[in-house]
Amino acid sequence: GDEQPAATSRAAASTAATRTGLGLIATGNPSNTRLRMAAGRALRRGSIIACPSARYRHSSVVANYMQYRPVDGGDPPAPGLAHKAAVLPAEYARGVEYSEQAVLTGMLQSAEDAAPVQAVEAVTGVIATALNARGVSLLIADLSGRALVRLTHQPAGGGPGRRHDEEDAEVLPFDGGPHERALRQQAPQVVPGDGTWTVLAPVTDRGEAIGLLEIDLPDEPDDDVVNWVARTAHALAFVVIANRRHTDLFEWGQRTTPFTLSAEIQRRLLPASFTCEAGAFALSGWLEPAASVGGDTFDYSLARDLLHLSVTDAMGHGVASALTATLGVGSLR
């Protein structure tokens, strides 16, 4: 199908699948994101006919998922020759059922092997390879709630935003566009570009909007690809939560406004997550302005059958009230 328009290839595949009852005819370049995901779906259904071009027979999709058994029982085709239709053995179909789990395992292992400040880069590298993506970024929600921040590591030069040593923080203010919609609505967005399709998926855990996973793809993603990205973004949230305990990099990126000393003290009194969605309740708190307020805090703790919640407004202003709040919250805890 390499020389045919995509619509023609899909129509031919659909017709062939209907006539054979075998689920899918896969043609063309397996590096194509749509084809890779379609092949995985067909394999999970347990049957596929694969007719890839000979020059792609050693690609990652073919090497990982397909072993050819010619329909007529003959020898496998030689490299450089057109492939005959080949039926995938059932044992390979069962194995590919775990392909998504394999990517997840690779993400977690790469995060574990990397230093905390490099964990996100390691994970996005795995995602980029799995989707043949042109670019993958994590955009962190700013503490003001009015922007996203793209963190990059650029040892050799300056970037478009704030800079600290070799780290750059590019601020993307909310403008009502797809980035803001994806974060506020907590729903993936697909944005067409010049030869590139961008998928934006919320990185969220129990309602805490950590940021967005931004993936640039060479082909238009279908619903299955978008849903896969959404699940991957959810997994990425756990990577961020686990690694931000060990570094200030993520919090530095979130701060587009310098904190006062009293606000810094107060920050340490706040719960690790401002939001918690559970089966019996949903809780969310916010401070405004986050960079200068002192003495005003909230806290919560969940027992098996009881939710403890406190809101503290210490008397006074500045550092004195922040220290009073420290005493109060510490006593409650």
C-alpha cells in the first residue's frame, strides 16, 4: 500500500478483511503510527494477515510481532522479494496482547535507572520510540494556575524562558487554546499542524492536574492512538510524583513568580497534593496569591472512614504569621 493513498489502502484492507474474516490486512510501512496501532489491535483479536513491503520486514513491528508462515506452506520469502500473504500464528497474537504493558514496563524501568532529574526525559524517550514520535515534552502546570511550563535541559545555550544553570523554563500562558482546554477539561486534544499532528493529554493523578504530555506525530492519530497516549500520560503522573520528592527542578519550573520568605515557609505546610478524588468524595484547595501570602494554610488527611480537614488563618502578617501557622498545623498533625 505504499504507493496508494491512505484512504484507498484502508478501503482495500477493509474489503479484504470482510472477505476473509481474518480481521485485518496490514500493508505499507510499519513505522506509520496508525499501522502500528492497527496491527496491535488485530493481533490482540487473535488473527491477522500481514502483507508488508519486503524492505520493512526487519522493522520493529515485524521483528517484534510477526513471524511469517506462508499460506501455501512454502518457504519464507527472501529479502527483496514481494511477500505472499502470511497468517500470523496464534501464539504471537497472544504475545502481543502485552505490547502496551511492555511499553509501560520500559517506562518504569527507564525512570528507575535514571537520576530523578533525568527520569522524565528517560520516560519520554521510551514513549517517542514506541510511537515513532517526532517530539515528546512534559508541560508542567504553573502554580498560578494560569500557564504551563516546558522544562528543557540545554547545556550549550539559552532558551526562550527563565534559566537556572543548564535548565530552561519556557512559560506558555493560557490563551483559551487547546493546551488550556486539555488541562482544564482533563481531556486529550488533537491539534493538526504543518505535516505534524500534536496530541495533548493531561498528566493527572486523583484529580491533581500536574501538566500535559505533548507528543508530535508524523501521522493523524486515530482514537486508539489518542487513548493510548492518555493512558501513558496517566502513568507519567506517577513518575513525576515519585521523582519530585528528590529534586527541586519540577517546583522551580512551576514558579513563574519569586516567593517571599513567608510564602516559602507556608509552602512547606501544605499537603503534597492540593486535590484528591476518591470514591466517596472529591477535595480541592487553592491559595491565591501563592507567592506572597503568609499564615493561610489548609491540610487534610484521609483515614479509612473519616476525612480530616483543616483551614488555618494565623493572626498577623509575613514571617510571624507563617511561624504561627507552622505551630498550629504541626500540632494538628
